[in-house]
Amino acid sequence: MHSTPGAGNSITDVAGVLVGHHQTLDADAALGAGAATGCTVVRLPGGATASVDVRGGGPGTRETDLLDPANTVRQIHAVLLTGGSAYGLSAADGVMRWLEEHGEGIPMDPTDASRVVPIVPGAVIFDLPVGDWGIRPDADFGYRAAAAADTEFARGTAGAGVGAQAGALKGGIGSASVVLGEGPGAGITVGALIVANPVGSVVDPRTGLPWGVGTDGPEFFGLRGATPTELAAFTALPGKSTVLNTTIGVIATDAALDPVACRRLATTAHDGLARAIRPVHSPLDGDTLFAVATGAVEVAPLPLPAAFPPDLLLLDQLCTAAAVVVERAVVDAVRSATSIAGIPAYHDLFPR
């Protein structure tokens, strides 16, 4: 795939996509004590076409049925990614409140522009054992995260990634983007934002390299193989002990896609998780990926037999890119994370 990272190597390289965090994190947070959780909002001013693909045995989600391509509503206005397990879904109420106050939503009354219904799908990770079980994102978190949404945002131990744990290591939030260089999608941008909190491992125990460097190679990320001492320290770590986990995220593109194409984009994006996390989609995870298309760039369809959708070749290229940016975003999340609550970060074990 001939592509280069976008200017920020971020989901916000897709024009019209903004990201905001709100979190609470005590310096002395520990397992079972202190504050260590947060949420992240992907805001889509003006709305975007969307769909979702939910995998794994333990999902925690909101408004995913609405995103079935067979259903009526065809646009959303934000996506909530949050800690707090099922409790954290209440943060979406605050996102809706912020959007309503700013006139963002489906207009429901032609005589009163303030009467809108914002559509805010969401998904959660299970981070309750990190920090105090009773401290989790609520509507105020969601409101503040929506208000903070911008093109620049923190990665690693931030937002919904604050309490994330990726196998034996500290998880977090990461992002990546590509700009397609040729083919029907030349000039199109695809980006991903991932909260990495799997029960599975994100690091190859034979090399100390993240599994997610497999497509691009370690040189792309500026990484090297680990020393025997570093590997010994890593393999001695206890495995993740929580029963529930989950990796969640958003894939975005500026291409004009319909909900069926967005669903295919979300489905293929899971290939990136499978490359970067082992195992993935387990009964202990509720892996969920949303796909959004802002429609800023219209691509002329190529001549194809009438039995095929006119954007088939474009969609194939976008799906390939989606898996790559998800894979890279998982690596970014793990490399950017900092240790909290005694959970070691990747750079603690494999310093560069």
C-alpha cells in the first residue's frame, strides 16, 4: 500500500474529526485505591456517516443497533470511548448535553433550530480494578471531553486510556493515519484512534517488539529487539488477572461512504487488532470498532459490472488502510503509555 502518515499521524488528520479527553488520575493511584479513569470523545461537527463492528464476548456499548446499515438514522455526531465499564456509558449523556447546547444533532423541528437529537454511540473498557472501583466517568466527564475536543490531544495514559492495561503492560490510547498515494483513493486520509486494554499480549516474548510492528517492521517505529535481560524481566511479569478487558476505537476517513461501506471498513479494521494483539476477540474482551466517514472528498466511481457497488475498488483500498492504521495505533498506545498503579509501561521494560 503506497501511503504515508498524515501530518500529525493522528485520526484528526481526517478533516472534520476532533478528539477530546477528560480524566481523573491521582499520582498515588493503586489497584483498588485513588482515581484512575477517564473518557475520550471523538466529535464530528456537522455529523458523519457511521457504522460499527462489535466482537468478543463481553461488549459494553450504546447505540450500536442504530448503526446497523438497515436502520433509519444515517449520521452520528460524536463517539464516546470510556473507562468505567457499563457505568461509564453515562458519560454519553454529558456529550449529548454539550452537543445540544451547540446545536449539533438531528434537527427535529423546522420552526425551532434548538430542537435537535444528537446521536452519540459509545463503547467501554473494563478498568474498574485500576484505582478506586467507585470512581468512574459520568455525564460531567463526557461534557468536559466534548468541550475539549480539538485537533491536538494527548496519547498514552490519557482519557479513556488512563486505566487501560494491555496484557501484562500498561495500555493506553493511541492514534495513526495514512494518506493514500495512488489508486482510486489517492489523496484520501484514513485515521484510527484506539484504546488498548486487551487481556491478550501486545508484545512478542521472543523479541520484545510489539506484535503490531509486523506489517511495517521495527525500523518504521524506531525500535530494536530486546536484550536477554530485558526479555527476562518481561517474561517474568504476571499475566493480566481481570476477567473483563476490551479494546475499542474509531476509524475515520474523509471519503464519502454509505453506511454499508462504513460497516465493511469497521469489519476489516479488526484485522489490525488481530495483528497487534494475541489473542484478540476473546470471551474476556468486548472489542468494538466504529467507522465514520465525513464525506469531505467525493471520488468518481470506476466503471464496474452493474452487480458491484460503484465504490468497490475505493472501499477495498480504504479497508487495507484501516487495518494498517489500527495496527499502528495499538503500537502507539502501548509505546506512549506511562506506568500507573504499579502496572509497568513498555518503555520501562524496553528503554530506548
